Amino acid sequence: MKDVIARYLACWNETDPAARRKLIDETWAEDGRYIDPLADARGRDALDATIAAAQGQFPGFVFTLAGPVDAHHQQARFTWGLGPEGAEPLVVGFDVAVTDDDNKIRTVLGFLDKVPA
């Protein structure tokens, strides 16, 4: 699961649209769903658009893993940070990811623990 989560964060950090879409196709199930307080994206096209919107809102910021990945069966939970590379994250969240039998992400349930005012 650590590799799955690393690929998941790579999707959020990839700014080249073609490379990002390739990562999404390799990482997410076709009908994957991402849900957090600000978004509910279903399917790879919606996931791609959601990631592009987040990158537009926070240009130059990167997602980083902010602790260990706790996983069992086909699910993992982890904390992440979003901010300028090498700096204290301005946004901190907690996600739960569930994969399918092909080890592709089926669902991510996201929670925002720290957001800028």
C-alpha cells in the first residue's frame, strides 16, 4: 500500500497534464471516487479535473506524506501536507484509500485538518 499511496500523491503533484493523466490511469480504478469536504469526483476525468483545480488554487505547492501509512487488507490511512516544497505545510489532511483487486484506488475519503483562513 505504501507504493499505492506514493503513486496517489504523485498524481496530485504532477503538473504536466499528459503525465498526470497517465499516472491517474495507472493508479486509479476506472470508476474511482475521491470525496473530501470540497470535492466529490467520480471517474478518472473528474479526478483529473479536481487535481488540476487544486493545482490552480495552490500553484507551486506540493503534497507530501506527513507520517507513516497505516494499512491492512485493501485500505490505508495516512496524513499529508500541502505547501511550498521544503516549508511547513499550509494545508494538512487525513485520507483513507481503498483499492480494488487490481491494487488500483477505488475510493479515497479525505478530511481537512488544517486549512488557511
